[in-house]
Amino acid sequence: VRAGGALDWEGWGSRFAGPGGGIGQLVFFLSLFWTGWLGMRDIMMDYIKPTGVRLGLEVAVVLVLAGYVVWAVQILWSL
């Protein structure tokens, strides 16, 4: 921690180090991705009327978001 209470790189790293920081960050990202899913689902339900097209796009969005979850887990636990 530098003078004046500002955090430097080591200060931020120690703040998020340990299992609590990783779990908190994972919960944040899961919440972010869940919110993204809900928003995309609502938009598709409102504007894409053909059921097959909508289902295909919803599956694509779920796969992309699942990939993002795996990517976030790899990043958070590889440090």
C-alpha cells in the first residue's frame, strides 16, 4: 500500500488472493453472465418470432456464455 491509502499492484493482488477473493470474483462473473442470458433471451423472445430460429440462437448464446464461464474459471484459478 502506498502513502495516502492508495493501493499498488501488490495491494490489489493481496486483496483478491486466497479462496474468498476467487469465489467472490466467480460469483460476480456468474451473475454477469446470467444477466446477459436473461437480457438476450428477452430480446430474442420479443423480436424473433420463428421458434426454430429463436431456439437456435438461444442455444448459440448459451454455448458462448458457457464458454465464457469456463474461460473465467481458467483465468481465476490459473493465477
